[in-house]
Amino acid sequence: MASGAGEGGAVDMAATRHRSLTREQVQTIARALADPRRYEILKQLGAGCDAVQCSVVRGWVGVGAATLSHHMKELEGARLVAAVRDGKYVTYTLRRDVLLAYLDHMAKL
């Protein structure tokens, strides 16, 4: 499945418009967004355009490492964030293509 992100993390709008989500994907995203901390993480990631280190995300929500790991795994599982691992360091970016596809799906209800 194409991510819709082009060079430099830019979103390919043509790919975004053609992305469709399965019912299971929509439900997984809805569950991920139902948690206030995960919603805040996504909101903060969306406010910027660069990849963000895990330690920065942790500062946004003020939780322990294990709790943050759980929340980030939920967001990754919903494909709302992409994680890049470099040894013990992780950086996250918002998957705008997936979020836009979800919003498009919800707008059609």
C-alpha cells in the first residue's frame, strides 16, 4: 500500500484522494483517536512538518516510557504515524495520507 508521501515527506495529493480504507482500518483509527493522549500526540505531530524524536513526544503528554510506547504502537498500528528507528532512538511523523483518507471516509457518512 502506497503511503502517499513523496520526497521529503510531502504528501502526494493524488495518492491521498485514491486511498480507500477498509472497515477494519476505519475502526482501528477510530479506536486510536478515541484516547485523549493519542489525539494530543497526533495534534502535536500535525502542527509541525518534521519528524519528532520520541523524547519530544513524551514531553507533550507527560507519561512514562512504557505508557508512551503503548500509545505510539496503537498509532502505528492504525497507520496514523510512521516510525523510523535508529538504534535506541525513534522518530515519528504523522501519516497525513491516512488521516486524510479517514476524514474523507467520515465525511461521507
